[in-house]
Amino acid sequence: MTDPDDRSTSRRRFLALAGSAAATTALAGCSGGGNGGDNGSGGGNASGGADTAGGQPTSGGTEGSDSTAGNESGGGNESGGGSGTGEFSVTITQGQPPSTLDPQNHRETPTDNVVLHAYEGVLARDAEGKIIQKLATNYERVEEGRVRFTIQEGVTFHNGDDLTPEDVAFSINRIVQEDVGFASPQADQLAGVTGAEVVDGERAVDVMSDGFNPIVFASFATYCDIMQQSWVEERSGEEIAQNMNGTGPFQLDTYEQGVRVVLSRYEDYWREPADISQLTFNAAEESSTRVNQLLEGETDVAVNVPPQDAQRVRSSNSAGLSAVPSTRIIYNAMRYDVEPFSSPQFRQAMNYAVNLQGIIENVLSGFADPTGQPTLEGFVGYNGNVEPYPQDQERAESLVEESGFAGAEITLHTPVGRYLKDVEIAQAVVSQIDSLSNVSCGISQREFTSLAGELTDGDITTGPNFYLIGWGNATFDASQTIIPLLTSDGALTSYSNDELDSLISEAQSTSDQERRASLLKEANALCREQAPWIFLNRQYSVYGVSNRVEWSARRDERINAYAMSSTS
Amino acid sequence: MTTGRFLLKRTLQGVFVIWGVVTVVFLLRFVTPGNPITFVAPLDASQALRDQIAAELGLNRPIYVQYVDYLLNLLQGDMGYSYISGTAASTRIFNRLPATLELAIAATIVAVILSIPLGVISATHRHQPADYGATGFSLVGISTPNFWLGIMLVLVLSVQFGLFPTSRRLVGFLPAVEMLFTEGSFDGLVTWLAHITLPAITLGTYFTALITRLTRSGMLDELGKTYIRALRAKGLPETLVRYKHALRNTLIPVITVVGLQLGTLIGGAVITEAVFAWPGLGTLVINAINARDWPMIQGSLIVIGAGFVIVNLLVDALYASLNPQVANE
């Protein structure tokens, strides 16, 4: 047998795929990670797709700007917890089981949703997406490229040991430094962070970045679970993947890989113990299976209820729906370096050709919002003055004439079953473009993994000219969508524009948050006008929730059982 | 050739086939588009890191070295480590095996219990209502898609009437039996049975229809043969003629098909597993393929292939004992 410690490689997830947030994001979609299109998650996912893969969530909602000093006022904890004495069991069914229990060795929503109950970060987000403190009692910028987290006292790991600043620094380094532990697939989630060290004589940790790193607090609010240094160092990668020892409100009871995870309330939790005494995670990739489990009382929360099953849940007397706009955007990328997509007029024409509102109503049963820019409402940099493109076939045809590419024949590549109704959305787009008198459009259904492989190899020329994909962005910040997808050097880019590049690089180097936001807004307006994508829908996360449980869906695709309580 | 020699020859052939399966499965990685490193390395990995990963995974060595290495590890039961979870592929695959075998065997039992009597009745009541009923059932069974049948069974029997759980497998067969012996409680077995009933019916229906038709035509063939007429002329009761002589000879080809089908069920239950969230090998393979998790894909396919070969060997052995002539062919 090979030495299980020699796992630096095996531990990387395929999500490399998704790469900078990307993939992850990308993954979300259907629950089924990759299987039947009815799922949306992840695969991964569950909400992310299934996919297996799930996508990365982003929290939505409020501004996520980080304060440059100290505590956000009122940045309390998320509500939750309770008496912590009663017996209350809750079961959650996702599209995919977690692929590992190592919180730093995955990039999927379904895995995240399990490990977030046992592990916590220094910061977190409340249900609206606002940054709150978790294991840090204070966070501040010390100097350019250096921020400081003060660490909460009285926190214990599930094995009874106290949390120390050394554990925090080690956890951050395990992600960002390849020589600490292993090469974590989450390194780009803490983009710009180079390392962490304990502050001498204080219960605090300094985090270093190259440059100002405007999104450092936003990143830590979404990512980076804290683990115990000695616990990690004493164990092989394989053991870490199958056990948990965090500071969170639930501790691991039993783990049947690929089948179920059972957690129980951690009575010595540093805040109020949870209302839930036992928490079980199951997986069922078929959405109808999840819905049937919910209606039969076999589960309490079913992720990614597709539009066609929504009515069954609504009309049942044992469960209801909880729907919320997610942080995932669905779009059609058009490669700027090939004809006819090299023409801005042609790209605008494609946007005018599509009846987005009709797709949302007829294909998605209203469970979606239209978009007209790469950034979603509620994110830093979202431009409220930019409207989605209206459908205007005549204008589309005249723009095609103007572009000089009348008679163009194009093919849209779409994954199958990765995102909610992906093929159906693609078919609608294709038929609407094809109905223009001077463009003909076909469709090519692709296996997601091979399509993602072409997009994530860092070479723009290996990808298709025109493709549908989804992107989740957990940081609440425009830059984490635009940089990887639309700047010249982006990991999955389909576009290059000097003006956009300079707006973004200026935004990323300024320390004035207001100026940064206005530069990003300008970038979004430019994207709308230049139309590097056909802007499609913002996906919703739709959950079926048993009437036994009091819980509302979050925008970031995370399911936080600590916030759940019994209705009885 | 004696039966013993015949089986030895078959066993050697089986080993050869498994080696062939291993080789083909190993080579799959090299003919499938997409470099595994793309899926294993972080997206923004430098070339140096990619090379390092390739070296750690041993992917930068000549193919023949990797192949010999893979074979040697396999002989020690090491199928490598999952790219995705980092756990030993063999552990994960063998953890899934009981669920898959239970489902395949349960579906086979459902099929055999239903189909042989149906086929016999159909043959002995040719062109009567019972025959039309049985052949009609076969036609419907063969034409019904698995996923639809599964979903319908759940909607009607679980959701509407609450007779069965909708999905999942809360307890395995062996733990359930263990519970019976240690605690004297039938609860485990009852739970197991409740959960496996619908998936077994779903998976077994097509198979039932197939064997019903096979039994019917085999039985009709046999009943038309001269030895049957001789038996009847001797005054043997009709029940003995039918069920001792004709049926016995009919069952020989049926057993072959059942055996071959069992192999198919081990690898082919993907859709049923998905509908019932049944934690078997089928779902494992699909997820591994979606993630390009090569060690898991290779290991699962080898286990499924070996399962096929072993089942075929057992069928041969049974066949040889039922009909000693086969060994001489």
C-alpha cells in the first residue's frame, strides 16, 4: 500500500475544475451533480449542483464591504441556538453526499454544508450576507497587506482542547501555503493571502497579503475553516477526511462515506448549544426522490426542489417551500477572439434576440431573476442603473447587419443537467437566435466535465466559441466574477478589453472602498454595453422544508442547522 | 473431459478475462480526453505544481511502468487513492458492494419467483386467458422504463398509501441478520425488507418479463418433444411429466440467463439506485466518471468485471452438474 500520507495529490479535488471560484461556482447547479437535469445541485450538487460538485455559494444580500477598522457595529452572531437540552432530530437531504470531511480539501457546496456544522471560521456571514464575527472578536487592518484578527477566548474543540491563535494561523497557512500539509484546492478562495502568523504576546493572528487585498475580510467571512494544529499534524490525510474535530455546534457521530453523516449537539459549544440534538445528512441525486422523502416525513429539508415538483410540495400539508435568490448567475459566454463574436454589435444583437423574461416564466416557473451585468444585486460593485436587455428582434437583426456578420452560423455548447434546466434554457436561447432572419444557431449538448476541462485549462483557444455556464460567487464582490471570467488574464476568461482590465486593476489596488465600488460599477456598465455574454438568469435556491422545522433559506446556498428550531 | 477439468479450464479462462478487463480499464485513462491533472490540480496551479502532482501520482512515468505498477498493487488489493476524497479506492468500493449485491440478488429472487410459474402456466395453458395474461404482462414489463416504474411505485405505494419507505437503505442485510442473532429482534430484517422491496421490484421487472418468455418458449419446446410423448404413453401423471421432466430441462437455459443477468444487475442498477438513493456501486461509478476520479473508476469497473466472471463460473459449474454433457462439448 502506498503511504496514505502521501496524499497531497489525491486530495485535490477535481474542482480544480472550477478553479478560482469558478469552478465551484460553476458547479452548482443542479442538484444532481451531473445527472439528470432536474437536479440542481450539486453535485454535485445540491445547490450546487450536484456535482458533485457544488458550487460556491455566495451570500447575497447586503453590502459586503469590509470595514477597515474594527468591529462592525452590531456585527453580532447569527441567531440560533437555544436551550440545548431538548431532543430534536433533523434530517437534511442534499443531491450529493460530502466527498470528504476535511474542510480544507474540497470545493463543493454539499461538502461545505456538512462540515460547516463542525468547523467554524474567524468570520462568518449572517443570513443576509453581512459579515459577522465568529472565532474572531475583532478584525482590523494594521497596515497595507496586513490585517489582524483577535481570537475569541473560551472556545474548545470537540476533543476538549482550547482553541489557540496557533491553530488559527496554522489553518490559514494550510490553505495558502503548499508546503504546510498539502496543496489545498481552496488557495484561490483566499486570493492574495500569503500567510498568517501569531502576534507576540497577544491573542491575535496577523494575516499577510500581497498588496492591499480589498476583499480579505469578505474572503474570510466565506472561507477558511479553523482546525486544530496538533490534531491535523498527528493524522494522515485519509483520517482527516473521515473524522472531524472543530469548534462548531455539532460534533461527528457516525460517517458512512457516500451514504450519510450523523452529527450530534456539542454541549460545550462556546455559544448557546443548538436546538437540534441530532442532525443527519443524506443524499439523493434524483429530485423526485428528495421530494418524496420530504412528503413522507423521512427528511426535513430537501435541497433543489425543481419547478416541476414545486406544486407537490406547496400543496402538501406536511411541508412547504423556501426559495431565495442564490449567488449563481447563468450566462452564455461569447469568445471575443473569434468571428462573429469579435464584434460588439453582434454580441449585443444576441442579447436583444433573447426573450429572457419568457425563459424565466416558462422554463423556470418564475424561480429566477433577469440579469444585465455580470454582478448580482446585493454585491459590491452592482450597478443599479443597468437594466437587462429587452427582447427586440428587429434591433437584433439590424445590429447583425451592422456587424457585417449577417448569415453567421453559430453553435451554443451547453452542459446537461449541471444547472437548473440548463438544456431547456439553452434550447430556448438557440431557438430565439435561430429565428433571426440573418443568423442560424444550433446546439451542442456536452458532458459537463469535458466542457469544464476545456474552459479551465488556462487556454482560451481550447474552449468552444459560444457556451452556457453558471458561476457562483461567494464573496459578494464583483471582482470575483469579473476577474476570472472577463479580464484578459482570467483563469476561465472568454473576453479581453483594455478599458475593463484597467478599471479592475485600479479597483483592486485602491484602499478607498467607495472609489473601489464606483470603479466596479463602471466596469459593470461597460460589460453590459460591450456584451461579452448573453446575460441570462440569476438562479434561485429552492428548498422543501418540513413543517416541523422553523428555518429560512439563505442566499449563499448554505444550510445552517444551528439557526433551525422546532415549530412545536 | 471430466467436469473437474472443464471447470479448471473455465477458471483459467476467467482469470485471463479479468486480466483483459484490468488492461482495458487501465488504458481507458489514456484514451479519454482530458488530462487528469486538469481535474486534480488547482485551476491556477503553476506548471511546477502540475509537474509535482504528476510526479506524486506517478503519471509522468512511461505507460508500461505505470501498468506494471498498477498490476502489482492490484494483486495486493491496492487500487490507489481516490483523487477526490483521498481515501483508499478499494475501501470505498467494497463498502458499496453489499448494497449492490443485495439489490441484484433480491431482484433476481423476485424475478425467479414470479417468472417461472408464470412461464409454466403460460405454456401449459397456451392460447387461453392465462397465457394471454402472462404474455401481456411480459410485454408490458419489457417495455416499461425502469425509472418510470420506480417513480410510479414510490408515488403509489409510498406516498399515496404509505406502505413502503420512499428510498434509502437504513440497514444492510448482514447487520440485520446479526441483530436477529444478538438481540433476537426482527426489526432490522423488517426494516431491510421494507427498504429493498420497491427497488428489487423495479430492477426485477424487466428481468421477470424476460424469463417468463424464455420459460414459456422453452417449456413449449420440451412439451412437444418425443420423450414427453413416451412418458405420457407410459401413463405417467401429467403433473410429473410437466414438472419433473419438462420443467427440469427447460430450466437449464433459464439458469444460464439468470446467471448472466445477475452480472448485468451488479453493474446495471444505476438508474434504480438513483431513484431510490440506494448506496450501491452504480452511483459510485457515475459520480467517479463525472469527477474523472480515475482510481475509483478503474477499481469499480474491475470489481464489476470480476463479478461477471465469477457469476459466469458459478453458472458453468451449476450447468455442468445439471447437464454433464456440457463438459464434453
